Amino acid sequence: MEGFLVRILWSSNAHWCASGYGNQTALFLPRLAKLGHEMALHAFFGLMGSIIHGDGGMPIYPGSPLSPHGQDLLIGHANDFRADVVLTLYDAWVVETEATAQSGLRHALWFPVDHDPIPPPVLRKVKACWQPIVYSRFGERMCHDAGIQPLYVPHG
């Protein structure tokens, strides 16, 4: 990936949280940083209050007391970090991809698909994101059936 290094704001559960999303955050964040990408974390679950700094000085942005998934802070955090890409690992139906698209942010949404077919509210969120990513072959098939061409990246 030499020559293609970007500033990534990862938006998901904090890596210290005992959840599936927290577990994946703990697995992927250091690997992306090791590739040379500059990383920041929007820990919308697991941190409230103010920015802290993690390993190597990585900024960890807090969630919001006003929005359970921190969507009201996502664009501000991305702008503060000067993110090239926002990568959200979470359920698509709660992510404000329409707002990030209007702001001009490149928003990659890595999401589960657990319905056949994909429900219309989820489809609207996915269609508004810059890059849809699924972590199951089922999700990939459901996206293709809905006319969406996602990347397939299995969980770690």
C-alpha cells in the first residue's frame, strides 16, 4: 500500500469494549496503523466527555450524550482529524450516511446484512455512503440482489 496512505477516522465501539464491534476495532485499528495509515477512533460507545489519546498518541474522540451512536459528532470529529476517509463499522440503519455525503466526506460503511431482502431503510443508508463494505457472503449476495456493489472484507 506504499504511496496510498490515508487518514482514517474509524467510527465504532471503543477497542476496550467487550463487544463484537469493540473486538473488531481492537483487531483492525493497529493493523491499519501498522500499514502506515494515520488513524483516529470515534468511540461512540465506550467513551464520553472529551478526546483522549491512545497508543502512539492516536486521538480517540468521544461519543455523544445526545445521540446514542454519536452521529451528531461524526462530521465534526472527521473535520477535526482532517480525515480522508471515515470508516464506520456498525449497523447501517443508525449511521447518517446522507449527512456525511452532503458534507463531502468519503464514508465507507462496513455493515452486517441480516435480512432477505435488505430492508428499505438500510438500503437508503447504504446507497448514500461512499463505499459499502460487507463482512459476509450472504451480505454480499443481498447487496448484489439490491443493485449494490460492496467490497467484501470478512471480520478478523
